[in-house]
Amino acid sequence: MSLGNCPRCGKLFAKGFKNMCPNCIKDIELEYEKCLKFLREEKTATIQEVSDATEVSIKQITKFIKEGRISVADNPNMMYPCEICGVLIYENNMCDSCRNHLTKAFTNKAREGSHSQGTQESQSNPKKGGAYGAVDKFRNS
């Protein structure tokens, strides 16, 4: 049996199936039930309205959505914030705009790294490079 501190409340507990103490698990289940009850009555509610009415944090409601416990198909206005810019989205962790920006930045950095260091590295170590080399170059800059 291993012991750990609950990431939510900080109390010491015996780790088991969940990585949280039994009291916090119970609290989260009660928060979930509050959200479900409210959404049954107000199917068009936004995440902010659910949070205000139930006093459950937007972060926790977002976790319920990402876990599939709250369906955006059944509740069309249940969008949550993009982790980068905060614009409201229905799925994933970031909006299309942020994902495209990140992809372009990564691609440009990989190209930049292969053009400026590729010749030097290939002469000094011919085995270095390839897909892993591009990732390593991105990490090191």
C-alpha cells in the first residue's frame, strides 16, 4: 500500500484506483450530479451559466466534458476554453487557430534547424538527423 497527498486537498491518503482521497472523489461526484441536474432542466446553458448556478468551477466542468461525462451533443452550448487563447471550443485542448499556429511554428523551427545545422551535423556525425533529429533540434533551441 502506498501513501500520497491528494492533489485536490493535500490530505494524506492510501493510493488506490483513483489518485485522489475518498472525500474529494465524493465531492467531485456531488459536483457532477449538480451539473447533470442543472443541465437536465437547462439544456441550452453555457458552461459559465452551469458554473454560476452549481458553484462548480469551469475547470472541473471542462474535465467532465473531456472525460465524456457531460455530452456536448446533448448540450449544444457547453463549450469550454482553449488551453492557449481561451476561445470557446467543443473538442480537443486547443482551437484550430492555435493548433495551426503551433504546427506552423514547429514546422518552421524544424526547417530552420535542418538548414542551419544540417550540414555541420551531417559532416561531424553522419548518423545524426532524421525524424528524431528534427525533434531534438526543436527542443534544444
